[in-house]
Amino acid sequence: MQAQACPPITRTTSRPRPQHDEGRNWTSDAGPDECEFTRVGVGVGDLDPDHLLKAHEVAQILRTSIRTLERWRAKGEGPPHSCNGRRVAYRAGAVLAWVRQETRGRKEPAPLETKHTCKPVTCCPYIKDSSRWHADLEYIDPRTGKPDRKRRVAPAGLTLEGAIAWGEGERLRIVTELARSVSTDTREESEEEQPKKKTTAPTLAELWPEFSAKYIAAQKHNTRVMYGCHWTRHIAEALGDVRADQIDLAAMNKLRDDLECKGMAISSQKKVIEKVRRMLTWAMRRTKIPFAEIPTIEWDKVKKRKLEIFSPEDLEHFVGSGAKDTYERVLALLLADAVLRIGETAGLMWEDIDFAEGTMEIRRNVCQGVLQDTPKGEEGTIPLTPRLAAALKKLWEQSDHAFVLGRGAVEYPSDRALGKRVLRMQRDADLRQHGPHRCRHSRLTHLAERGIKPYALQALARHASLKTTMSYYIHTDKRKLAREAVAEIAAMTGPPVPPAPSARFGNAAEAKRKKLRIALAA
């Protein structure tokens, strides 16, 4: 069906509605049955219901824009329409039915209770441009219920009646914006009045199970053991009932005082405090507690205790006199020549040793009786000294165990059992019983005194940080080093120069001759 030509549409009401962008906000003073939209002398209700209207004609009827109609069509809203290719048409009866349905279904706002009435819009010529009208708009402010007044200049080209109609639409727009601001402010006030849901941070005792399952469980065995020991003996007793977000500097100092009363060394106190800080950091990252600055304790400076180390002769005596058989000799050489930790010697397997290359791979560690698939430090390849390689070959011929220091039906040796054996070997060699780890400190110190580069020492010790090697494992004698430095300076400056004879007395021969002349003269 072809769309019929439609004459221009005008609106003949005493109060023309303003052009809103959304057609759903449109209401009419007259009912939809008294349709106030008319053509020139013909009402829309008098048109044939099957009469087709174009999009711009419907937009003019509904006092909206063509863009709004397009958006309605995309959402499946608005008056029913039909498409013929790219052409869109609306049936007049469908548009009128949609307007009636929208008007009847709308809940009109309750009228504002006020004793004031508004004067009609009046217009007078604009003093700066006689072709335009100055509209006087009086309205009731929905925020206060009191009358207010504004003056607006109407667009150019309007008659007096058109300027009055424009002023009524402008007044309606002003009142609508004020009413919307009132509803927004009321909604914000109601939201502020609602009590906010308070979230209570968990205590450390409530946080511990999840922290233990998600963080500690992923650490090495020794770390897990230390966390459990420190929590059970120290942290739970002092801070277990304290909320995690209330642990401040005073709470940390209380924990430190408790540790000090138990006679714990400062180095051990720092480890316990650091575990509490780690737990709080983890809770913040998991949003268990709000982000805040974790308190930091300022520790008093403590003079570093000088560590007594074995001399090179002591280590040789330990390897020679302390070892009673090949098994103990291999154990002593792994500590003194390969500089291994006692747990790494327990985890060493024959498959890790390459006799052809003269090296061994450090891959495992035994910590408190538990075999781990990683060493305590970094994994690495250690060259074998000739005497260590010979001792290992001799032990390999006698052993039928997968582990180098394994014996009997035990799956792998225990680090504690090997440590006790080392203490006995040190006692048999007439040395102070410092334990197996002191051999590691001693050998690294000897190498440093012989001028080995720090990075070579770090590679041998397999430390992740060079600072660990130089600060905690090197215990050089500063007096000895100072004497060596002065001797080097003397060698650089050449042989010593004999002192010049005194100008007053001359040399010894001259003094002797002078004494003889005096005696002869007398």
C-alpha cells in the first residue's frame, strides 16, 4: 500500500507542550479521546485508522524527535510500525491507540500542596531587540512550595501568541528540572540514612587456618615447621585474640616484650615479628582487612658477636683424625671440601655424581627428617676435589644404597643423625663441638682470606644474594688483613732508605776523631 500525502500538522491548544526528547514523558491536558492534535481543520481521531503517517509526522505529533523513534524501533518500543524496504510508516489508528495506552497506564505525580497560584505567562517587547519578546515566567518551586519568577527572551520570529506558548513550555521545563533534582536529593538522603553494613576484620586466630592452608602450605618443609612452631608457642598466645586491623605498633611491642621475657635472642625475635608482618600483608592482598601501613619495630643496635671458626689445620685434623672409616671421611670431605649443608649431604644420591666429569649435582635436601626435592639454597653443580672423588669412588664400591650416605633398610639418611655423628667426630679430633655448619663458614672464610673473588664464593655456597655470603659467612681477621695491607704498601714504596747523618754530630767516625783531638790537646 502506498502512503498517502499528509498535510502539515499543527497544534491548536491553549497550552502547547514543550518538545521533549523522550516521547514517553509526554502527557496531554486533554484526554486521548479528545485528541488535541489536529491537521488543518481535521483531528487525528477523524482520520482513517488505516491512514499511513511518515516518521517525521509521527515525531511532530508526539512532540519528540526522529532519533527517538529510531531508538524505540531498535528496542521494540514505541507505536507499531511497518517497513517497506528502508521506508517506515505508521498507521494513524495504531499511533492513537498507543498514545491512549501510554496515558492511561501512567501514574501521575501527586500535585504539590501549596496555597500559592501562578500567574499566566506574559510577554513584552525585548528592550534590546524589538523583534523579540521578553517572557515573564512565574512558577511554584517544587523544592520549597513557594512562587518564584524568571524572565527569558523568546526566540526571534515568534508572534505574541507564539512567544506566550514558548514561555509556557519553558516554564514547564524549569519546573520539571527542579522536580528531578528534588527526587535525586531525596534518594541520596535515604541512602545516607540507611546504616552501612559494617565488616568486622577477623582475628589472627580466625585468619590462621586460611593463611596456613593457602600460603604456608606452599612453602618448604622447614618454613612450614617454623611457622607452626612460632604460631603455637608465641604468636597465638600474645596476639591470637586481636583483630588483624587493630594490630598496631603497641601490639607488636607487646609481642616483642613477651619474647624478650622468654629469653629469646634478638635475631629470633625478628623472625617471629616478620612472620606476623607476612600474615598481615597476605590478609591485605586477599582483602581480608583494609589496606594500612604495617607497623615497623625499630630494633636496638647489637654488637655482632664474633664467630669462632676452625682454622685450616683444624679442618685437616677433622678430616684425618675425626673420620674412622670411609663413610665418615666422605661425610667430612662433603662438609669441608664441597662446603655442603648437612641436609644436602643427607639428600645426595649416587645418580647426582658424575665421576667422568668430576662433578656432583645438588638437587635435594633433608630437613628435620623430611626429604625435599629442592636444596636449601639454589641448585648447582659442584666440582669434586681429588681426595673427595677418591673417597666417593671407594665408598661407592662398598655401598648398595641409592643415597651416598644411606645405610641399612632406611630409605634415606636423617640430617639429625648425621649432625650428631659430626659432633662426635669433632670431639674425637679434639676440636670444639660447633656442629656441621661451622665447617661451611670456616672454609668460605679461608678462601676469602686467600683472595678468592666474592662471586666465586657465592657460586660455591649457592647463595641467592652476594650479601648473604659476604655478611654472614665471611669472618676474616681484620688485624691480619690490616698487617697484610701495610706490608703491601711497604713493598710498593721500595726498600727502606737509611737515615742521613746528623748535621750537628756527623757520623760515628767523625765523632771519634773529634774526641781524639780533644784528648791530645789536653
